[in-house]
Amino acid sequence: MSRIAARFDELKKQNRAAFIPFITAGDPNGETTAALLEKLAAAGADLIELGVPFSDPMADGPAIQAASQRALAGGMTLVKVLELVRAFRKADRKTPIVLMGYYNPIHKYGTARFVKDAAEAGVDGLITVDLPPEEDDVLRIPAVSHGLDIVRLATPTTNDERLKTILNGAGGFLYYVSITGVTGTKSFAEDDVHAAVARLQGATGLPCAVGFGIKTPERAAAVAKFADAAVVGSAIVEHIASGAGVDQVIAYCKDLAEAVHGARN
């Protein structure tokens, strides 16, 4: 059983949702990312989504775009992202890590070489937002051969026919984008998201995570009542951008985690 499957299986037995924080690798520097990775699991992170900085992150809003720019300006590369994961795995063998990013850096690195190196470093899954299901064989086939899950995205505009395509070859969990648009720019109607997640859960045995638009512990708890996971990204990245230290960011993540974990009590 993969780390992602094992973690969701464990959470299901406990009747609680997963808290998944997102941070951008190298924002504002590699040392800060390493320190955050070291402490996130103890703060309550069930899985960790690690952003691979890219110069044109078209699915991301201003906060994560700025984080990518800071990381790239500081010299973060895909090689260094994998080094961060490798260092994390020396102390933590259980917490799943999913890399979220775009295909260009992977293509430049060499897809076959990347999936091999990522698996060996301890990566568990990939979210590649600009590779639609019809075009991701170039990454999915070698990734799956190395035990990496390809996490697919569904959105408010995904109809039933499109959902079948998205689920064909999906692994790890299904990521429901709760809004139309980019990260960190809108909120969502809870009833609409609840109905959407129920539809997804009826179509797949994969856990369903909800991301985009979750900015407070209260919103995270509301999602965790019906979804299998709540993903918080832009709000955490904004804390980092504000100059908050590692301990302050971790304290905020702990508040989010406690809200998610207590949502069904």
C-alpha cells in the first residue's frame, strides 16, 4: 500500500478528514522550507503538498505566483526540490508528499529521469496542473511504474462524461478545485461544494480533497465535515510572505489542523 493510501485508510478508520498544507519549495529560501517540512507533520499535517516553483504558474493566484518568483530568485530548482524531499525522508518515512507544479520543469529535467529521482527521493504523488488527462501519458505511465500517484483535478464545470476521463488513470486522491479561477482569489458556497463532493464520492473510491478558497480554520472545518481532505495553500503562503517566522507559520497550520481534525466530533 502506498503512503497516500495508507494515510487515508488510517484517517477513514478514525472518521476524520486530512489536513493538507501547501507551501512553495524555496519560499523565501530553502532553509525555511526545510524547517517547515520538518515541523508540519507534528503540527497536524496528514499529507504535504510541496509546490515546485515555475515562472508562469497559470493556475495560481497572486500569492502563489509571488511565492514562485521569490523561490526562483533565491535559486530554487527542481533538483533542489528533490533534495528537500530527500532530507525530509531521513526523519519522516510516513507522511506523504505530493509535488504540485507544471510540466515544463519536468520536461526540462527529463521525464524518465525525474520520476525515477522523485520516487527515490521519497515523493508519493504528482499534481501537474497543465497536463490534462488526454495528454499526461508522457508523465503518468513512467510515474506509475515507479509507484508515483498521478493526482487529477476536478472543477465546478466538470460534467459526468468529463469526470470519467479524469478518473481513468487517477491515483492517490481526487483534488476538487472548489472555485472557477486561480488560487487564493475567491471563496465558495459550502452547499455547492458539499453537493459536488458527494457526486465525486459517488463516482470513485478515491478520497476527495477540496482546495482553493480555504483561508480560515472555520472554512477548513466546514469542508472537513464532508470531504476527505482540506487543502490550504494561499493563506499559508501569505503568512510566509508577511514575514512570519517558521514557528508562527507552524502555529497557524496547527490551528488549521485542529479545526479539520475536530470537524466531525
